[in-house]
Amino acid sequence: MLNSGFLLPDIVTAQLAYGATILSFLGGVRWGLLVKGGDKLPPSWAQYTWAVTPSLLAWAALLMPEASVGCGLCAASLALTAYLDLCQAGYPSWFRGLRFVLSSGAVISLLATLYCIYKLGVKKQASDYLT
């Protein structure tokens, strides 16, 4: 987007949808670990509530009227869930490392999209002048 000098709304929407999908998936990972049970991550209402929360945050991000607000909410939610999951006992060490790297990439990607939204704004594209 920065190379062309135009904001591409379809790319912004795709980026937001992908971030929301990742966020929902991570809630499912937590739910799966809770169903499995264990001493380090005992099932409780609070834990199950937190397992559903990422999906609800992703849904809210997709429903925002402005893509910039949705991208910000999705990025913040990914960062928050990554922090809370990395602090939680019960996840294997390989998963923690993978979770940190992939969540960081997703947050940076959404923040880059947010930067493009504010930097480029909505402008007429060259094809808009052809009609």
C-alpha cells in the first residue's frame, strides 16, 4: 500500500479478518487445554470464560464501523491474550516460544495496517477518474 500511495480497503479488510481469525483460534487452543484438564491449568468458569473472550473480541473488532478501530482492537486483543497466555502455567515450552513469535508478527502486521490507514487515508485512486 505504501508503494502505491493508495490505501487498499480490501487489503485492510483481509488483514483485519485474518487477525480476527487468529484471535478466535487462540481462544480455541485455551479451550482445548481446559477440556484436556490438568494440574497446571485446572478447568474453572473463569478459565472457560477467558477461553471464549478472544473470539468475542475478534467479533467485536470485525463489527467496528471504522477499520482503524477494528485493527487497533484486534492488535490490542492479540497482545493481551499473548501476555496472559504466556504468564499462564500449563502450556508446553515449545508452544510458548511459537506463540510469542507468531503473536508478535500478527500484532506488528496489524499495527502496520493501522499505520497505512492513518498515513494514506482514503484518497481517490487513479481508476476512480476513469468513469
